[in-house]
Amino acid sequence: MTKTILRALAGEVLPTPPIWMMRQAGRYLPEYRATRAQAGDFLSLCYNPELATEVTLQPIRRYGFDAAILFADILLLPQALGADLWFVTGEGPRLSTVTSAADFDRLKPVSAIHDTLSPIYETVGRLSRSLPAETTLIGFAGAPWTVATYMIAGRGTKDQGPAHALRQEDPEVFDALIDRLTEGTIEYLSEQVKAGAEVVKLFDSWAGSLPEDAFRRYALEPARIITQELKSRFPGLPVIVFPRQAGAQYVGFHQATGADCVAVDDSVTPDWAAEHVQVSGCVQGNLASSHMVTGGEALVRETRRVVEAFRNGPHIFNLGHGITPDADPENVQLMIDTVRGG
């Protein structure tokens, strides 16, 4: 095993941590903006294997990251399940909502998702043939709770209020939706692995909004089911989970889910995460993405702080959340040079 990401995921402590960034293919890069303009709109870019492959490769060419992550979106699965999906410029995604049994009954069965998602699998296959030999290919999906929040509200919300309300007021419909998404996520990620993904990551961006009991049921348990089923189908497959803003509930998440790596956001300190989370396995994170905007000595200092905090255990260097569109590409290079050069 020579790929550094895979070595870290297997528990190896490396002298220099491997590095990639969430949303590393994105609007902060001029070459991405040019390719997106060529595609016409965001969804057309996601579903165009040639162009989606191109934008996935762009940050690898520019920076030499140790991993590439498939360019797609967590809301493609609900679209494949029959939800209407569109993007409003400057505002983000919009979906038809699932707030009743009748809405749920209109969703497609999981067996139907591959008709819509086949271009995504083609992109994965193209990437597996195009990436440098040393670069790991990561597939991904949204976690059921986070995806459900969008399906229930029809858009992103600050507090995930509509999803919390449905969870409490109509648990039968809510549980059915979580179960459908859990099953769909397993099948979606399985096809990505078959197409060439070497690692998969589960993004639970809104996990931190769940109270403790609900966190165990709707964040931890689906992650456990998905991880265990994927590992059953693909022995040795590494799985990264990201229950964002889980706080104290990051503790024990490795053991509870069977995941190889827990990604931590920047609401916890690297020192705390090293003491309480890394003791159980590989940790990914957790430089604040704001440093990609502001740069300077603070970027260098905080990058070194993250590397130092995690140096005694398996670590994949990353941001605490996705890079933002206003980031300076030069700051990304400064971060990489700091990680790799000390």
C-alpha cells in the first residue's frame, strides 16, 4: 500500500500527513468557473461525465493533493428518488418537499436510482483511469439526516426546523424517509466503489443540530448501518464519516459506526480532537476554512498547530468544512507548502 491516504486510513502514523480539501473543486478556482460556464448550469455539470471529470482533476493538477473527491452533490440521490431538484442562482438548491405519507409514497424505490445516477458512476470510472497513480479517489454521499433536512424543507435552512418538526410530529413518515435514504445511500456508494472509488465519505453536515437521543438514532445509527453494509460488500473498503458539529458526540464515533476515520469540524480544537477522537483511529481535519480567505501568518501558524496536534496518530489534513468561493488560490498553496514543508 503506497497511497498516503490509504495508509493513514489503515492507522499508519506518517511523518507528513496526506492532504486534500472538502470542495477542493469549486468556485474559488478560475478554471472551475470556466468549466461550469461551459456546462451551462450546476446540475448539467454534475451529470456531464467529461466535464465533471475535468473539474475533479483541476485541483489535482494545480496543487497535487493526495486525494481527489468525486465532483457531484449530495442532493442527486433525492433527485434519483423522484424529488424535483433545481438551483436558484445566489440562493442554492430547491426541492419538492416530503412532508406527508402521500409525498413519501410518490418517491421511487431504491432500485430505480441508477437510471438517473449512471452518469455519476461513469465519472468515477473516468477518474479512476485518469488520476495520477499516487492519488486516492474518494466517492461520497450525504448522510440520511442531512439529506432529509433538504427534502423536508425543500431547501437549506439555518436550524433544520422543518425536519425537526416532522421528526416529532410524524415519526412514521420521518423514519420511512430516513430508511429509504439509508438504503439508497448504500446502493449509491456501492456503485461508486464498483466504478473505482477507493474510499467513501459520508457527509452529515447538520448532525450537530440533533439532540443527543436523536443524534444516536438519526446520525450515528444510519452511519453504522451504511458503513457495516459497505464493508460487508467490499471488505477492506475505508470509510470516512463527518458528523459536523457533533461536539462531545465525536467521542466514540469510530467504534460506534465502524468507520476508519472521523472528520472533525473547526468548532473543536485540534488538541481536544487528538485527545478524545484520534485515540480511536484516524482523524481528518480541521483547519478553519476562513484561513483560505485571510491567509498570512495566521494561516501558517494555525496549519502548523493542526499538524502538531495530530502528529502522534493517524491524520489526514483537511479543513474543518468546505473551502468557500471567496478563498484565494494562493492561500491554498501556502497551506500545502506549510503542511509538507514544516
